Amino acid sequence: MKPRDMNPFDVRSIDVSKRRGRGGEGRDMSRLLSDFGHELPSAAPALHPPKDARLFRHVPPRGARRPGRGWASGAAPVSTWRMTSEQAPVLWPFISTPGLPPTGAQMGIDLLSGGSFYADPLGWVLDDTVPVTNPNIFSLGKPGRGKSATTKAFCLRMMDFGYRVLVLGDPKDEYEPLCRFLDVEPFAIGHGLPARINPLAFGPLITGWDQLSAEAAQGRAAIVFARWLTLVRGLVGSQRIGEHRVPFGPTDEVVVKAALAHLTGYAHGNTRMRETTIPHLWRLLDAPTSELVAQCRYADERHFLDDTRMLRDALGQLVSGALAGLFDDHTSIDWTGPPRSSR
Ligand SMILES: Nc1ncnc2c1ncn2[C@@H]1O[C@H](COP(=O)(O)OP(=O)(O)O)[C@@H](O)[C@H]1O
Ligand SMILES: [Mg+2]
């Protein structure tokens, strides 16, 4: 481009670079325009915010391939995800489904997964795909937080699945309204009340006893006698001498077991068992037969009576003392049958 061809007002025709090339004395575009009274709008300087140190770095599935960084030669079977901390809480703690199947009573919300929570303790135990091996439940919480309410709701909801509920004791009269709601009459045992529970009842195990072979009868007797001993130990041991519980040691166990075998007819090889009661047991120990004294390896009746005084007095309390009127006769309530309900 020749200088004479130049239109001084045509900024496009000025070869800035060439003129700069000649010693760098030329004006640049903005200088040139400002000389003619025009100001080029200046672009705002690009903002480059200072880089924060990265908190999370993407790590390849095998780890960083550097010494001491735990690099794995085999690919771990995990999927890698990149997300912002805004998205992460949606997946964290990476629980996709509740660990338990949705069977049994619907009890509320599983706060971890946000799904419904169902409780089915016996169903869980029976299902081999569920890693639950014990159906018992502990309900823990501060007073007034809803343990009892949840327990009652659970009982009520499980009834729809055919479960029968046995409430063993209702010290706060909480379950009575639930019974009344279901038109069920609760059994009440206590002083002055007519209902009795016989701890020495056979229960359903008496069924068909007379048809059992000697071996089968022996097996069943072992179960029944073990239960009775546990119950008598509990009833005797529930009583106190000062700070201590009344002891029920091995010798007491031998005496009670022998006496029960006499009273039921098991000791005499009877095929038909006779149900006995705590008063019968007490009376036999108070006036032992010579056969019982000899069987329990006592020198004589005096020796037997001296040695069993504490046991006899504890049993006497169940018959005529503080615990009288609860466990001192044959069972007078039928809790093996269907509940008395009109629903
Ligand atoms: N989910 C609930 N919604 C509303 N009230 C409840 C709930 N659970 C319990 N309650 C009420 O809270 C009170 C205390 O509950 P309760 O089950 O007796 O507590 P806890 O047995 O833990 O001491 C009761 O009046 C009960 O009706
Ligand atoms: Mg409670």
C-alpha cells in the first residue's frame, strides 16, 4: 500500500504492524483513533478468579499409579462417579434399597432410604435370603418417645397377618384398652381374683402321652420336668431373705424333681400322667414319704425336713403367704383356645 493512496481517516488502511516493524514508533489502533477524538471502548479485563485448591480429585479405579499410592493391578469392580457436593447428598450414603424386604407390618419411614419401613421379625427369620436369625425385639428410647405406642401398633398390625398376641402382664394397664377394642376380655390374676395359673401344668405336651413309647415318654418328660424346675426356681428365687434371693440349688432341684415324679405318677411308671399343683408339692415335702426321703438320699425324715426348710417355706409363701392366690391351683383360664372376640 502506497502512502499516497492512504486515506488518513480510514483506519483499516493503516498497516500498523509494518509501521511498528520500522523501529516501533507507530501508533496502535486505539492511539490513532484517540488522536482523532475517538475512544475505543475498552473490554473489561477478563476475570480469572483465583483457583481454589481442589478438594476432590478424580482417582482412576485402580488408584494413582505411583509408588506408595495403593495402585491395584486388577480393576476393582466399582463404578466411579463424579458429582458436585450438591448432588452427592442425593446418593449418600449410597444405600439404594432398604436391607429388609417389605413384608409384615408397615411401621413408618426408614430414615436412611426414605422408603417405608416394615417389621416382620418371624418372617425375616424364616426367610433364608434375609440375614436375620433371631425374631426378638428390643425397644429402646427415652420415656414418652413412643415405645409403648409403637409396640401396640405393631401388635395390632401383625394381627392382620394371622399372628396371635399374648401380653404377659400389663402393669400400666396399657394393653387393656387394646383388648377391649378387639372385644377380648383380658385375664386378670391377683389377690382375691378367681383366675389361677398352674406353673405345674403339662400344657399341650400331655396330649397323647398314654400312647407314647417308653422312649418317647422319657424324652417328653425331660422337657416337661426341665420347664417345671425352671418355673419353681423362678418362683422360689423371686422371694427374698433381706437383700438376697432365696437360693434354689442342686439339692433343692433333686428334691423337687423327685417329688414331682411321685406326684405325677412318672416315678411309678404310670402311662397316664396326673397334673399336680404347688400346694400338692408343698404338702408332700412337708410330710415326705419314706420312699421320697430314701430316694433323695436323706438319712431320715428329720434330716429331710431340716434340709428342705427354706424350700418348703418358700413354696408355702406361694400357697398361703404373700403370693397366695396366683399359682396355687389348676389353671382356670383357657389361653390355648381362640381369644374371646366377636370380631
Ligand atoms: N407417633 C406418634 N404420634 C403421636 N403421638 C404419639 C406417637 N407415639 C406416641 N405418641 C404419644 O406419646 C405419648 C407417649 O408415648 P408412649 O408410647 O407411652 O411412650 P413410651 O412408652 O416410650 O414411654 C403417648 O401419649 C402416646 O399416645
Ligand atoms: Mg411405655
